[in-house]
Amino acid sequence: MNYEAVIGLEVHVQLKTQSKLFCGCATEFGAEPNTRVCPVCLGYPGVLPVMNAEAVRKTILSGLMIGCKITQFSKWDRKNYFYPDMPKNYQVSQYDLPLCLGGAVQISGKKLGVTRIHLEEDVAKSFHFDTTSGVDFNRAGTPLMEIVSEPEMRSPEDAFAYLTALKEILITGGVSDCDMEKGQLRCDCNVSVRPVGQEKFGEKVEIKNMNSISGVKRALEYEIPRQIAALGRGEKIFQETRRWDDEAGKTSVMRTKEYAHDYRYFPEPDLMPVTVSDAMLAEIQKLLPELPEARRQRFIYQYGLPEYDAGVLVANAALAKFFEKAAGKNPKAVANWMMSVSDITTTPIQPTQIGELVTAIDAGQISGKQGKDVFAAMLTTGKSPAIIIQEKGLAQVSDTGALEAFCEQAIAGNPKSVADFKAGNKAAVNALVGQVMKLSKGKANPQLVGEILAKKLHSA
Amino acid sequence: MPEDTNRINIDHVAHLARLELTDAEKTKFAAQLKDMLAYVAKLSEVDVTGVEPTAHAVPLTNVLRPDESRPSIDPALVLKNAPESARGLIIMPKIVE
Amino acid sequence: MSLHINTITGLRAKLQRGEISARQLTQAMLDRIQAVDGKLKAYLWLNPDDALAQADTADLTKPLGGIPVAIKDVLNVTGQPCTCASKILHGHTSVYDATVIRQLRNAGAILLGRTNMDEFAMGSSTENSSWGITRNPWDLERIPGGSSGGSAAAVAGHEAIASLGSDTGGSIRQPAALTGCVGLKPTYGLVSRYGLVAFASSLDQIGPFTKTVEDSALMLSVIAGHDSLDSTSVPAPVPDYREKLNAGVKSLRIGLPKEYFIAGMDQEVEAAVRKAIQQLESLGAEVVEISLPHTDYAVAVYYLIATAEASANLARFDGVRYGARVRGADVLETYSKTRGAGFGPEVKRRIILGTYALSAGYYDAYYLKAQKVRTLIRRDFEQAFQKCDAIVAPTSPTPAFKIGERVDDPMQMYLSDIFTISVNLAGNCGLSLPCGFTAQPKLPIGLQLIGKAFDETTLLRVAHAYEQSTPWHKERPAL
């Protein structure tokens, strides 16, 4: 029997704000444990939450970027469950009236639906020792957006493309840095399999603990065949939560349905609802950036870039921005140089300098091969190409007087090549060019040398 | 109103609330819970068709604060109030998932 | 010099004229506490040195400059314990000031000490305290009401000039009635709840206990006002609540809810309240009959909403970050043991009801239904206030009952809040003031006045007119 997978993703994204969702503690990664905490985010007796306006704005902006409907009346609810990483033993989240509903993420060839986006608070971080666990509450209360997809993905590749596109959008909008290593983007998968043609979903399994987008793909590449094989053996799939072990390349059971939570959601009495007025929406709409897909199209049209180049540049927001400043008169050449840069934000290079490099090559001042050395030096030193060419003594000799002297020297020293040439072997001129290059220590402009030699040999 | 208040699973409720109860407490609270539920059943007399629930006693919306960070509190106080701490962390018996 | 029997207003005059010093006054209060608190047990915690140090630096030009105030053990004061009378918070020290505490400090008040209460404000008698029972100053065999019984007894027993309590379903008004002082529950949203340990967040309000209505107005002027730390705090200007105190009740319409004179009400209570209504009429008020048709459902609605909110609010007491911990083999067992040992029976009972009411399959039938009926109760008040400027009613159906009398009958105990609960559900303001005494034994009877939302000015004006025309506020318990 042929099976197909049905995949839905729950993506948690930490919003890029100065302060936490309900208090003024800084949202800072990597601080000493329990130094970014206060009575509010520690859930001390008597404290109250006050909603961070920027977190609400960034959630709405995210919704606008992926075409969600922004809920006019949105509220918060308490999700009750006990866990040491949760200071109040309830999480403030949104149950039935999230900020954003609907929407879709475009991947090549199709749109993958988004069910909802809601704003909630992040939990603390636990560390496990032999007999105890330790909790660092610095992360507790960080604004966290949950983006729930429709179960419309059918393959690990779909999931990979969805996450990659979503991440690009969120970074472009300045909503989050989406650094998975820092936990700024986390993803849980719901995956089931069903015989092709069957409408009803199979029993779904939740997979947790993927630390990268490729990890999500790997986990699905393991889990889907596992479920299909189990069904093939006549086994049943049970609703359960499984943990992905990236090193072992396997998922294993974390908990089964019997431990299903009863979250006892109810409206958070300490927080007032948010009504999104047209004016508020208009303000946020002004912040809407050009989205990756639109930017890709513009790069192709405006700069005449090949689709591939546009894709590479747009995939990295910083690179794309840099490119637009650098493009100059020969955008294709600039794009070529830029695509080789791994992280534009850490180099001292200035956008105009890439144009200068391209001009130097186009004008024949240096060769393309030399350009590579110059570019490498530009990336590390931030010096202009002119200075590097000078420092390295790379400038090609285009002074015809000097070149003529070299050419005469070469003709005088290689009578055989001259004879060959005169006998009709036009390629023999290459040996003479080589000789000139050697005499000039590689600095001669080869094109010019060729012209001078041809002239001299014909007249001789 | 759910009629079936005879079958209150007090163990389940106590588990949800993370409350260890003695057998005597279980018997007593189960009976009192049953009484309370019988009393609140009078709400079923009230017709609430089309009535919006009241979650807040004041009709405010959009109570938001500017995104500004403020100094946190002295971590020493945080650790001092915790029953157990080490290496800057608040310590609990091992968490098993 | 028996300074302790004075009012804020009286003492302010003496302090400002330099007849007494703030230290003398604070010392007088400490002496009084020393003399009678062994009997009353209103206080849980005192720091005489700290109180005297505050007195020495008190700014007497401020509205409460030099006035000693007692604080219910449910409000956070930096460096002080804040146990909510619960074992689960034994050993916990507050690391911040509640907003009302900051306001009291700014107004020059002296924070005298912390008063007893029902554990986590759950109760109507102050018998549910892990620290022991507080007694009624009028009869030591009787309860002072609750949950703010310590704050009420402290003022009624003249161990504090004023105090703060909290009112979720009557926890200020009922003990004020039972001990013979003035207790005010402000409109929800008028006083910041930041720093008040939550029982039921959509119902809780902080308010003062005082000896007179004028003092109540003064205290309210200090603690009212918008607070950016409380999202439910209403941004509106705070009037000077004393300004219209003497405006009288002529031309005011006082509503008399027909549902509030029920069978089973103590006859002396009913007689005293009816006499008080006559008194208001004789002062020129127009008494009109009104109806609050959903009154009979208030207790049911209240116990579903309050316990559901409490079940979440009290989840944070888990022995992880603060308070007492009973260690178990793993985290789950540590939670259950800590909470099983740390909470008293009434708190457990309410957590169980609240958890049940929210749990899967019951939410719509219990919690959601209760919230909808709450809307109807609010509407009752809105409609009633189209016909009147204030409502008059009993505060409690009975005077103070005997210690232990209702401990094993939670339903009976809950029903004793029947006249006060609706006001919290509607969010309006309410006040209790003395309107007489029972004959034998002599126990105070409370008159409840209910005002429109944010119309404390009218509420206090009616209360002041009544109080000044009657002798009840001048009576003192023989201790």
C-alpha cells in the first residue's frame, strides 16, 4: 500500500524586544543565571502582568507578513499546568481569540496554510543533574509567538521549505533573529501517515527536540518511514509524544496519550483584551517590509540577476540590503562577488568598494584571478581595492612604452617562436606572451601584450 | 449542569491541583464538593441566552506598556528566598519528563 | 493620654499643632497592642523598632503624616514577611512594596505591623489562619468576621488608627460590620492590586478600615488612583473624597433592594437596618424600592468564579522559588506534598472546587455559566442605579457568631456573605458602617451602602451624613 505523510508544525518564535512580555527585565541571551528576573517574571505573590506593546505589534506585523486576518478583539487566557520552569504554574497564552488567524507561507510552487498566531510567555530553562534539576528563570516571560500551521505539508522537504521561508520572513520583518541555537525559533512537528487517497487523518505523533531546520527534516525522514513500517507490520500508531535524538537519528517515546493534559484554560483576569483599531493596523502596516518573495522578483527585474543569484542574496536579509547599496553599474558582477561571502555582517567591507573592485577588473587594471585575492583582502581588512592593489603591487602594466621594451626583449630571445609564428603557427604567439608576462613579473596586461606582439611580428 | 456529580473523581481533581490529600480529606472534600455542586446547580434555572460572559469588572482594553527594560532585582534575594539553590540556579528534585 | 482611641483627623490636628509627636503616638499604639493583643490576637507580626524609626522621620505635612496603620498579611511590604496566614509562605520575605504601601509611605503613614486573616483571604471568620484565631473586641468568644478579621479587630480594638484589608466577597465590609468600624470596598479598578496576593483577581480590591467615614475618605484619597503596574487599574483622576462629605443626603435617592430582606435574617439586625433607613429618610433622603432580581444566584456565581480564579492564582505556591517545601522523591511528589502540607482545609476545599469547575467537560456548565450570570448581576445594579444614587442594605445577616460555630458547615459560612458578594461581582463600591448593637450580648450591627461604580464620593457622603446623625461610631468595646 502507498502511504502519504500529513505534517503540521507548531513553531515558537521569541520576539525581538528590549524587555520581557509582562515586566521590564531585559531579554538577553547568555546572562548569568537568575540575573534577569524580578518579582513579576518569578511569579512572586502579589505581582501583576502588564503587556508589552511592542510584542503585540510584532505579532500583528508577523500576521500581516503572512497574510493573516488580524483579530479585532483578542484576549489572553491562563493555561494551567504544573512544571518547575513555569513560575506561576500557568502560562499566559491565547486560547480562543488569538491575535492572528489564517494566512499562508509561500514555498516554491505552493502555499502552505497557517491556522493562527498567538502571543504567549516563554518558560524558564532547566538543567538536569544526577539527582536534582536546576532552574534559570532568565528566559521566563520572554515574549513568544506560536505559529501553528495547517496540516498541509506532505513531505520532510515541505516542512524544510516552510520553515526556511517562515524564518526568512520573520527575519526580514525584524520580528525575531530566529537563531535556533539560541532557542529563538523552536519547532514541534505533528506527523501522521495515511494510505494515499484516504481522507481521514491517521493517528498523529508529536515530535519534539529538533534543534535546527535540517534536524526537523531528518526527524521526519526517520519518523514517516517508521510509522509506515509499523502499519505495514499490522501495528497500530498511538497518539503520543516522541523525542528526536539527532545524534542517534531516531525518535523515541516521551509520553503517551494517557498523560494528556487538562489545561483548564480560562480568561486571564489580570490582562485586558486588545482591540486592534484601523488606526493601529495602519501604523503597523507602515512597518511592513518587502517580503523575500517580492524582493527576489524585484532583484531579477531591477538588477537583471539570474533567479539563482537573486535567491541566494534574498535568503540573507543583510546580504540583500548590502547588495542594493553595492550594485552600481554592473550588478551581476557585484552579485557574483557577494554570493561568496558567508557573513556580510562581520566584515569591515563597504558597499562601494565592491563596485570599485568590479571597475578595476573591467578596466583591465587587474585580472579576474587577481581580483579574488584583492576581494579576500578587502573582506578581512576593509581597505579599498585601489589600496590593496597598490600594496600588493598588482596593478597591470599597461604603459605601452614599457610593454614594447618587454616585447622586443621576448622577440629577440625566442627566435624559434618567432619563426613558428611567421610559418603560420598563430598559437606560437602565446609562448611570447608568456615570456613577456614572466619578464614583467606577471604585471603586464596580457591583452595589450598580445596586440603589441602581433603588430611587431607583422612588421618585422 | 452535568448531573453526574455522584461520580466525582476526587483523586483526579487532587492530581490536577497537585494536592496530596489524606483518605479522610478525600472523603470529606468529595462530599463537600458534591454539596457545593448541588447548590450551584441552581444556576441552571437562569436563562443566559445571548448573554456575554463577564471576565473583567472594568471595560478597559489595550492596556499596554512601552517596551523599555528596567534593572532586575538582586539575584542574591532570589536565591535566598528559594528553599534550595546552587550555582545560581534554583534547585528542585530531578525533573523527569 | 489615651491617644489610641483617636481618629486620623483628630490625631492629625494634634500632630500638626505639635501637641504630640509621631513617636509618642506610635509608642502609644505599641503600648496598646502590648496591653490588649494578647487577648485579641489581631497582629501576626510587629517590628516596634522599625515603627518608631518610621515615626522619627515621618513628614507630618503629608496627608497621613505620623498616622500608624496596620496592614493585612496579604500585602507585600519590602523586608517584611507576607504569609497570607498560610503555612506555605512561612519563611518568605517580601522583596517589593505593594503599590498601596508605596502610597501610604508617600503619604507619611507609619506601617505598624501585619494583621491576621483567613488563609489566602478565604473565609468569613479569620478562623482559617495557620497562626491562630483572632477575637472580636466586643466579645472574645466570637469571631471578628473575615477574611480581614485582624485588620478589623485592630481598628475596633484601637490597636491601630486605621488599617488596610482586602475584599473579594465581603472580606472588608463583613468584619467591619461585625466589629463596629467603617470598612470600604472601593470600585474594582480604583485602587491598585499590585502587591496584593491574589485570591480572585477579577473580584479583589484593597480598602481601608477606619473609625469614621471621614477617615475612610482620607485613606481612600491616599490609596486610590491609576497604577501602570496593574492593567485593571482605571486611568481616572482621583477627587478629594472629603470635599462633599458634608453635602448631606437631601434630594438623594436611596434604593432599598427587596431581595435583601430575607427569611433567616437576625431580627435585631433587620430592625437596626430598617431604623437606619428611617434615619436616612428623616435626613432628607428619598427611599425607593429597587430590585436586584439575580441576588439569589450570587453565592453560586461567586463560589464558581472565585474558586476557579483562586485555583490558578494559588498554583504558584509550589515550594520551588519561595516559601516552605516538603521534599518528595520527584518534582510531582514535591508539589503534592508541599501543597498538601502547606494549605489548610478551606484553601484545599476551594482549590478543589475551582479546579473541578474549570476541568475538561465542565467549563461551560460551571465557569462560563457563572460568568454569564455575573453579567446579569451587573445589569441588575446598572438598572437599579438608574432609579437611585446609593443602595442601602444589611452587611451581614447576623452579628458576630461564636468561634467554631460554623467551621464544619462551609455552605452556612458561604451564605453569610450573601449581601456583600454581589457588589464584588458587579464591581461597584460598598461600605459598611455601624448602625446599632444587639442587646445581649452587645454586638455591633453593620449597615451596608452600595454606590455606583467610581462614585465613592456619594457613597461616603451618605455614610457620613448617617454616621454624624447617630451615636454608634462613638461606642467603644470594653477590653
